[in-house]
Amino acid sequence: MIKSVFLCLLLAAQVAGAVTLDDIQNRFAAVPVMRAQFEQERQIKGMAQPLHSSGRVLVTKHKGLWWQQRQPFPMKLIVGGNRMVQVMGNQPPQTITAESNPQMFQFNQLLRRLFYIDRKTLEKDFISEFSDLGQGKWRLVLLPLDETLSGVFHSITLSGEQSLERVEFRDAEEGSTEIIFSHYQPEPRKLTPEERQRFVF
């Protein structure tokens, strides 16, 4: 009898401590500005060695995404609501819109949305499968419904704990991209003057 009661209490505690998708969405929404470093590995079908890159990322819900690749070559990407700008090294900026390059535009808008895990927005384009991995860790698998996205991705897997730590894109053509995020800096909670200038384009 005592053993049965103990097991029931233990199970109840586990359920009470389970992480849900709503928990993650609320947690991320409470952080208006996110700064992090990234390491990216791109595996292309037919290539023996993966491609590596690294740099910094800045995401704000109202302004957009600023992506600065430092290695293996300098590249900046600024994603706003209706357009984005890409700068390769010292070359002139290239403006990209949904009309000029729909796949690239949609991918980078998606990357911006993933940082906030907006459930309503994601469920318009994906079937979502959320898993509580225990000890505060979680995983979210997204299977695309949208024709444009399904032509590019087989699945997108997000995982983390207090923040988004890893994103894996499985290509429709059997390649993959893995991005690891680390060294998060949520403070200051507002963009600095220098950071605001990054979104002037």
C-alpha cells in the first residue's frame, strides 16, 4: 500500500514538472532581445566533407534577425518584415524580397520565427511533434505542410532547455544543416543604439 502511494506521488510529480510547448513559447516570448553565437555544419549529398561556418546572431521580435557569419568568410544577413539584405564581404548589399527569391526569403523568415516558437504561426505551415525529454530538456519536430517548404525540407528539429540550443534541417534532397546556439545574452532587454543601427536598411 505504502509502495503504491509512493509510486503515485512520484508519477504525479513527474507530470507536474513536465515541459509543454506552451511553456516554451511563453518563456521565449518573455525575452524581447536574444543575442547568441552559432556554429553551423552543412552536409550536402555527394560531398565527403561537411561545410562549417560560425558567427553571431541577434533576434528581436519587432525588428527582425541580424545574422553575422565570421568564418569561413564574412557575410551579414538582415531579415525584416517584408525584405532582407545580404552583404557578402565588401560587396554591395543585395536586397531580397518574397518576389525575387521566394525560397530564400521564406527560409530566413522561418529562422527568425523559430527563435520565438510562435505556436499559432508555426502550425499554419507544419505538423508539430513536441517531446518533454526530462530535466527541463525538450524537442520539437516540425513536418512541413506548406508546398514551398516541403519542397526544401523533410523535417526541422528544434531542441534546448532554457533557450533554443540546436536546430537541424533535414533537406528533401537528403542533405542536412545543424546549427548550435550558445553564449546567449538576454541583457540588455532593449536594443542598444549600435544594435538598432544594424536594422536600418
